[in-house]
Amino acid sequence: MGFQEDYEKARDKGKLKRLTKQIQSWDEEGQVLMGKCTIVEPFTEGQFDTEVNSYTIETDAGIISTVLGSATDKQLSKIDPVGKNIRIAYRGKKTLKDGRPMNLFDVDVW
């Protein structure tokens, strides 16, 4: 049996786990991301010199990774979302006093 046959067998039995992540960017007010939070890890590749969290979420559409920003990170750190269901709704941007933009979210965890 070759790799293709092994793959098809695993797929047909529902034993595949997709590891590739899609990146969720927040562009339009009202966007929603919902699923199970599986990983929270540091992210330092952003436009500011600050470390924030990257959230990996298993959704009906696949595995999605997103960054929410330090304000939302602080709120989520109080409950540790890993292993919990999460719904993130984007509410738009706000400009801070120092001129930096900040994304606004409604986050529900259960």
C-alpha cells in the first residue's frame, strides 16, 4: 500500500487532522471567528515593538490563527481560553491618544 492509499483510507475514516493554519485578519466590522481555542503563544512579528498573543482556533472551516492585541490579551489571560469554545466579533478600530490604532472585539468564552 502506498502513501496515497494510506491518505485516502485515513481521510475516509475521518482520521485526518489538518495542521495548516489560515490567518484571520480583521478588516470588516462584524466579522466573526468561532471555534475551540487550542493554542495561545507569543507573537512578536506585529507592527509595534510589543509582544502579543497569537490564538489558534479550530473552527468548522479549519484551523485559524489570529492576533487580537494586548488589551484583549489581558482580558483573556484571566480565564485561560485554551480548551474552551470562543466567539470573537470584530467591532472596528479606535485610535489611542498616542495615535496608535487599536482593534475592538466582543469576546465570548464557554
